Amino acid sequence: MTAILLNILGGLGLFLVAMQMMTDGLRAFAAGELRRFLRNWSGSRWRSVATGALITALVQSSGAVTVAVIGFVNAGILSLSQALGIVFGANIGTTVTAWLVAAAGFDWSISRLALPFIAAGAGLRLMVDDERWRGLATALVGFGLFFLGLAFLKQGFGEIQAGIRLADLRLGGAGGILAMLLAGFAVTVLMQSSSASIALIITAASAGVVTLPLAAAAVIGANVGTTSTAALAAIGATSSARRVAAGHIIFNLMTGIIALALLPLMLWAVRRTEDVLGLGSSPAIALALFHTAFNILGVALLLPFLDRMAQILGRLFHRAEEDLATPRYLDRTLLATASLALSALFMELARMRGIAADLALSALHGSARSVRTLLARTRAVESLGDTIREYALKVSTGTMGRSEAQRIAGVLRIVRYLEEGSRLGPRAFSLRRQVSRLSEGRARRALEAAIVSASSVLEDVAAYQEGKEESVAALRRRLAEFEAAYQSAKEALLEAGAAHRLEISELDRLLDDLSRSRRMVEQFAKSVLAEARLKENGHQPGTGAAAREEEAAVSQARREARAARR
């Protein structure tokens, strides 16, 4: 029993690790092409359904397709509506298994895909240096580990349910229907494969062990049981991924209820279809027809409500990071008038700056709960930045003058500064934690002074208001003070290292995190300097010249700090 339990726990661990690898890999790889491809193929409801059905028919696992879709949603490649359409289609695609069983039996294991995927991912990772393609390699290994984890789960649960034999379930009436429904559900949950459980059901029915109505009830239960794979995949996933899993469960439950309510009518229609098509009176073919029919019926009845379902699910499983990433001022009705759209953009930009500066301050103060929390908030900043960019690029050019076009370019550059500064937040958090454990007195005091000075700059960034020239002047002074504190901290670290009061490895980590924190502060300062120029002058130089001016302001702060130290 211990070995079986270890198999199950190990399989579950592989499963969750695989999901994380798939999400991270797809996020790195989806620089635009993959996102456009998937969106083009799943742009409408019916195309999403067709895509889900086709892919599932090829890989012979609706669970694998659903988990992959959850990974795509995690990576931001698919919208919730597109993902739900693919999941609906996956339920149709999985019926191909029943037809294969009816035609030639069932002797195929999805675990055979594990090693080819892992080999392909490992080989690709060894051959390429580009981070984007290495992301794809990570995703491929994740797919392989998913199949491997699923194989361990099936092996472990398969040994537990080895004593369950459909031959022992000679039941009839409503009680028999309910018992077989639960049996189909339970076996699918245990084996994590509706294909395998449906194959068992069809084989039992073909051998005359169970009647057609009982076997049909078990097929409905198996169809509902396959949602457990999505539920497992959603553990620890993003809110969007949880919504996809919930949508999958709702669809399968509703489809199962409809099929169960219409069971006598559907079985009569199946028998009539067999007669009309000349398929004979085979329980296997009847069950394959039944499985296909009730899934198609479920899609036909629920697809018109897909957008409404997505809206309802969109209000569930909310996290604080999602609220941060949701724009407040970017009204689409303003896009036709450039001046109004720009006003909305600057309000949203100010909100983004406040969120990003607060993130950086919580990292420097050590008040963030963990690096994971910072990364989640960084993704929220990046998501808001993507939304601002998309909105800015949709502003009507018909009502846009040269000055307004330059302001749009400035907004895009400020977004980039804020995103880059936010991405460096975890390094500032690492610096804060190292300083709190540092025993070397002078270096610790110098680093703490640098952190306090950096916090002052960030507080000025967060407090910046339009038209406040004195706040920009104060920011420049504080930036010069921070540069002086940075140089003092760097000097103290190098001195401690030279005197062997710090280990080389510790010195390297501190210097690296200090340097990254300095860059974080400078990126935030540049965002304010760029915005101040846009607001005060109403225009800006060309993009390259503007960037050089902001870099020059930072360099001037560095020169002033060095002069003060001399």
C-alpha cells in the first residue's frame, strides 16, 4: 500500500511541476507569434470548438487538452471565452476514443508520449541559446512530465481499483442507473482517464455483462469524472486558469444532467440511427453514438451562452493582483478623440506608476510577504502596461496632431521604464533580506543608508503630480543623494571584502543586488522625468533624443554625487 501511495503522490507532484513548467515555458515563448496563431484559430465560438475537437481527437485525451489550455490561459495566450470554446470542443473530440474502441478495441497509453516530449524539449534546450526557444523547450519538457505524472497516477490508482469489476454490478432500474453513473465517475477519477474507463464500459457492454442503459449511465459518469484532471491542474494556478477549470466542470455537469434526463429518448434515437445507417445492433457502436450525441447536444445547447458564462466566471476567483491589473480610466468611447484618450492614458499611467512604486517600496522595506508575492504584483504591472500600450495604439490618428502623436510615443516609453523597474523589485527584496542578516557593521550601515535614500526617491516618484515643478527638482536632488549613498555602500562592501570580513560569494551577491536596485530606482526616476517633460512642454523630442535626455539627467545625478564626495 505504501508503494501505491508513493506512486500517487509522486505522480501528483510531477503533474503540478509539469503545469508550472508549461506555464513558464509558454510565457517565455509567446512573444507574439503563438498568441496570434491561437487567437486566429479560436477567434469565434465555432472555430474554438472545432480547434478543441480536432486537437483532442489527435492526442486522444480531453484531460491533456484541457490542462494545456489552462497552461495557455496562465501564459496569457488565450482569453477565457476562447479557452472555454476549446474545452467545449474537447468533449466532442474525446468521443473518437469510443469509436476506436468500437472498431478495434483499446490498447493505447498516453504515457508513451512522455519520453518523446522530454527528449524533444531537452534536445532543443541543448541546441539553442535564444531565451524564447528555450522557453518552448521548457514547455515541451513540461508536457512530457505531465504525461509521465499522469502515467504514475493511473498506475497507482489502477492498482487500487484492480478489484473493481463491472461484472459484479448486475443492477437494474433507477438504482442501477445511479450506481453505474457513480461507478463511471469514480473509475475515471481514480484512473485520470475517461478514455480508459469508457473502454472498460464498452467492453463490458459488448460482453453482455451490463445492459445498454446501465453502460450509457456509466459513460455519462465517466464524462463528468474527466473534469477532475482540470480541477487538479487548477491547484495553485492563476485565477483565469481556475475559471477555465470551473467552466469545464460546469459544462460537463450540465451535459451529464441533460443526457441523464433524456436517457431513454436518446437511447431510442441511437437505435433508430443504427437502423437507418445500417450499423447493426452493436452495444459498442450504440455507446459510441450515444457518447458523441450527448456531447454534441451539450455544445449546441450551451455554446450560445458561452460569452455569458465567461462574464459570470470572470467575476469569480478574484485576486488582489487582478484588481491592480484592471484599468480604471481607459474608456473605449474616448478612442475617437485623441485629446480625451490621452487624458485617460495619463490618468491610468499615474495609477500604474503608483502601483509600481508601491511594489518597489515594499521590496526595499522588506514588507512584502515573499518573492512570489512580488512576482505576482510584477505580472499585474506588466498586464496593466500591456493594456495601456494596446489602448495607446488604438487612439484615432484622424484627430491626432503631431504633438499628440509624440505624447503617445512618450507614454509607451514611460510604460517601459515602469515595467523594467518593477521587474527589478525582487532583487531589491533580496538586498533587504541580505542586509538584515549582515554582521559586518560598516557595510551594513552603508547599505541601510542606501536603502533609506532609495526609498526617498521612490516616495517622490509615487507622490509626483502633474505641474509640480518643485517635485521634479526634489526628485533630482534625492536622486543625487541616492547616488552618493550607493557609492558609499559599494565602497564599504569592497573594503569589507578586501579585509576578508565578507565571503567572496556573499560580496558578489550584495554587489549584484545593490547594482540592480540602483537601476530599479533610476528607471522609476526616468519615468517621472519623462512624464514631467511631456506634461510641461506639451511635446517631446524624438524617441531616441528623449531617452538620451532622461539618461543624461541620471548621469548628471551621478556626477553631482561624485563631486560631493570629493
